[in-house]
Amino acid sequence: MKDKKKSKNFILLLKKYLKNEKKEELNDLIEEMHYSDLADIIRSFEIDIQLRFFKLVVSQHSAQILMELDQGIRREIINSLKLEELTDFFEELPLDDKLEMLNNLDDQYREKVLNSLEDKEEILKFLNFDPDSTANRMSSEFIKVPAESTVEEVIEMIRRQGESAEIIYYIYVVDEQAKLKGVLSLRELLLADHKSKITGIMNTKVISIEPGSDQERAAHLMAKYDLISLPVVDLDNHILGIITIDDIVDVIHEEGTEDIFKKSGITQFEQQETDFSSNLVYGSVAKVVKTRMPWLLFVLLGGLFAGGVIEAFEETLESIVALAFFIPVIMDMGGNVGTQSSTIFVRGVVLGHIDIKDFTKYFVKELATGASIGLISALALGISTYFWQQELLLSLTTSLALFFTIILASALGFVIPWLLIKLGFDSASASDPLITTLKDITGLLIYFGIANLLMGHLL
């Protein structure tokens, strides 16, 4: 409870400093806060407050926070920053984060940022590698020592290099040409005699990887050999950098999700859904309304059209008043079945249970399921209608209308999200409104059409 109250007070104070542009107080406030926790808070802010945060907070804090945010938010913030502000961010980032950021910039803007960076030449060595390669996960800040060093000399080097190194648990031993000759752990170093040569205690069987290799292979090697860092070497065995375990955790998460989407045949779907979700959850009210309102306006127009359908069959309703009693049943059952179907489809795609390339197979099965549900529901409604109204043709009308409406709703529940995904629209915002509206209109047409066909002699 205390933690909740403390967190709430922190957010209120943070917003206050942002609103009043209290730069010094703001930076003091976040000094002790972990950047990952700060990123969670920043995500919940409106975009204008997020932008103000990154303009007021010093780059040594904000650079790490920016990397924790979703790509959609990060892209919007990056595009709003001035070149000098963005350059300050880059200067604070390790090489792998710089490469990731640059890969997400437009070509023209990327060139401007690159030209403003001091380590441009080093970045260019790796920028042309595939974004999913180990080169883009590599840190250039690690401990390397000459092969002729003694244990005592290496300990002194660690004291000098350690503060800037990403990890110090592994020490990499190189020759005069910076070729990787061996590796030893900090534990092995500290337990060795201070006068010993490093070559006498290092392990010469070093597991390494090339910069062009896929990051998934790096994850496999580190898991297989229980490594917390993995050296990246070129064809001549020169050490270029290391991949650390924290980056590999991110890789495992990303690759796991990517594999799911690959199996589904929609590799772009992951980024689309991430951007859609980010905009809907963290975007401004105006942006959320802009995303959701068009589909809801479609529902509104569809509702008016459905009203027009009822009006068109006004004479039918006046002649057989009992038909009106069953309109809510037909519409609600169809709506619920359609929503169930769309939920099953989208969840199946996301979890890799449905291969979108083999859509027809799953669609046919859903139609069979819809027909089964429709048959059971139709029998239940038909029997209930007969005992209630004592009218056989009315009972047959309601049961047939429900049967065909449910089959149609099942079909729409699969077809509409499939089409939205194929066309690159947000299936979360659009599926249900489209399904509900189309199902309502077609359900009413089916219902009154069957009523006219079977009970026309009563009109």
C-alpha cells in the first residue's frame, strides 16, 4: 500500500515538474529511479507530455529510457527532436542501441545523424549488416588485455577499463593484431597468482560468432554453453565486440514472437499489431478517437440501414406482430457467434495455431462448427417458439433464420479479420464493429426473407 502511494506521489510530482518545466528538479527526481520503471510511467503519458520529458531530461537518463519504449512511441519522439537533441541521445548509447535506433530512421535523417556523431566510422562498419544480425546486438565496450600481461597487470587494467565496460566478468585476451587468443573469467583471474602470465590460465577454446550471423544463432550458442557474453569476431579472428546476456533475453523474446508470425505467414503482422496497440494504449485521446471512430461511424450507418430494412418490412411486422419478438434473439445470437469466431481466429493467428496461408482449411472447419451450433440453437428456438406462440410456420421461420444467421456470422468472424490483416488494418478496432453491423443487416434480411417466403399467405 505504501509502495502504491509512493508511486502515485512520484508520478504527480513528475507531472508537476514537467508542466512547469522545472528541469533541475525533474532530473534530480529521476536520478535514483531505474530507467525501465521510468519507461513504464512515461508510456502512460500523453504524447505531448512524453515529448516535453525528453526535451527536459538530460541525455544520460533519457537515452536509456527512450530505448525501453515501444517502437511506435520511440519513432514519434525521435521525429519530433531537433538534430542536436537527437545527437546528444546517441552519444550516450552503446553501439548496439545506436545501430538499432539508426535502423529505424529514414535514410535522409539517418545520414544527418550519422554525420553529427564522433564514432561515425565505427558505426558504419556495422550499419550495413542485417538488423537481425549479431552486429546489431554487439557492444564495443568490453575488457580486452594483451596476451603478454601478468595477472597483476590485468587487474590494474580492469580498474581502468571497468567503469566503461558493459560487463567485466569475462576478460578477453588478444595479441598485437587484436586477434582473439583466449578468455578467462574474473573468478579465475582473482584466484590466480598475481605474478602469473595470463596465457597460462586463459582458456584458448573460445566460443565466438561472426558479425553477419543471425542473432538467433548467438542466443543458441549462449544457451548451449551457459555463457553470459559471447565475443564477435571477423574472418581473421579479430575481436570486434561482445553480445551480453541481457541482449540475448530480448532476442529470445523477439525471435519467439517472430517465429510465431513466420509460421502464420504474416511476418509484418507483429510490427503492425505492436504499432496499433501502442497507438491505442499510449497515444493521445485525439489519436485513439481517430483510430476507433471511423469503424464506429460505420456501425452507426449500419444501424440506420438495419432500421431501413425493418421499415421495408413494416407491412410484414404489422401483419405478423409476433415476428418482432424474435428480432433481438436473431441479432444477439448472430453477434455473439461472430465475436467468438473472430476472437478464435485472431488468437489462433497470434499464437501460431492458425497458418494464414492455409486459411481455407480453418474457414471450412469454422463453417462446419457454425452449422452445428446453428442447428442446435435453431432447434431450441423453434421448439420454444412453437410452445410460446402455437404457430408452426413462425417456429420454422425463426429456427431457419437463426440457423443461417449463425452460419453467416461464423463466416464473417473469420473472413473479416483475415481481410483486415491482409490489408494492413487494425483488426482489434475494426473486426467487431464490421462483423456486428454486417451480421445485423444480413440477419434481418434473412429473417424477413424467410418470413415472407413461408408466411406470405398470412400477410
